[in-house]
Amino acid sequence: MSGRQGTILAVDDEETLQRIVKNYLEQEGFTVLTASDGSGALKLVEQVEVDLVLLDWMMPGLNGLEVCRRMREFTDVPVIFLTAKTDELDKLLGLELGADDYITKPFSMRELAARIRVVLRRMKRGNAAATAAGSGQEQLVRGRLTIELAKHAVLLDGKALTLTPTEFKLLVTLASAPGRVYSRLQLLEIALGEEYAGYERSIDTHISNLRKKIEQDVSQPQMILTVFGVGYKFGDFA
């Protein structure tokens, strides 16, 4: 990570909250960049390497959900939503679009800093686990698919794919043990952590999004297979 603790992009149209977040996180050792709208946030993420994005859900113009969706087309940078919404379906929607966490307003600055560190640690552990998942291998080759573990990259027929952090973790987990069946709960805990227990069905959306990127025909998947009543497994490409 760049900076002492990492570089954070805080995106919020509320100038007062943006200033408070920036001042507090800088005191905590983070480097903080700011944007007041979705378009500005997208430009910054494309131009500057950041370690995490704090993204306001409700903004004029491009809202947080749309910004997150567009980010996931070209980057796997962790995203934490900041929002006044409290509905469980809203939380699921954010997670399904590729967000890594969700903080409901109002929140304490101490909680915000703690949640940022949790997500950054989770990403670091996930990268390390992905690197080790192949039992010392630097890559996994499964049919048309190549997973570069150390580089955190995925190639399909030699062409690089853009996966969210959750999609990458799911793919590495499944592809590392072809034929092994994982329940939704097991995959949820691997991809998002135990704190998201109860959101097992969100795994179906992540798997669906992943299949769209790696399968030739999503109606007849060959790589990620559904085991009805149980969960998912990776096809045997030995």
C-alpha cells in the first residue's frame, strides 16, 4: 500500500462530512484524496493508485451504486459504502455490485477507521491465500482459464479479465480443488468473512457474475457447476 497506512479516496457530496473524514483519517496515518461526485471519483481511480474507496451511496448525478458498478469494470480496489440506507436488501445490492463493506450513517470516525483497516487486512490475507492456494504453484491452468496467483490476475484464452476481489477469491477457491463441493456458507465466509453470515444467497449473484466472464455459455456452464441443494464446485479439467 502507498502512504503510511494506505491511500483512501473519500467520495461524498457533503463537504462537511468529507472534511471531517479526511482530517480524522489523516491523523490516523492515511493519505486521503477526495471527490465530491461520481464522475470525479471515476477519473481519480483511473489516474491514481488508491488502496480503498469510501463511496457515498446517495449523490447527485452518478450515485454510488453506479460508480461502484463502473469501477468494477476496470479495477478491484476495495469499496466501502457510506449510506443512510438501512434496508437489508440495499446492503445485499451493494455487496453484489462488488462492495467490500457497508457503513450506515451516522457513524463514528473510530468505527470508520477500524472498518477500513479490517477491509485492508482482509484484502492482504486474501492475496496471500490466493498466492498459496495452488500448493506452491504460481498459476492454476484450468482449460481455457489461467489464474496467475502471485499477480492476482486471470486470463481467458490469453486475454486478461477484470474480476472483483470477491469473484477472484471465489474462483481461486473453486479452481484450486476441482470436483470439491463448497456450500454457499463456506464460500461466503471465504469471500466476505464470517460477519456476513446470513447473506449466503448473495453468493449466487457473485457466481452468476463470474460465469458471465469465464463461461462460453452461461446457460450450460462447464467450469463452475451448481450442485443443487448444496452449493458449487469447479469442473474437472485434469
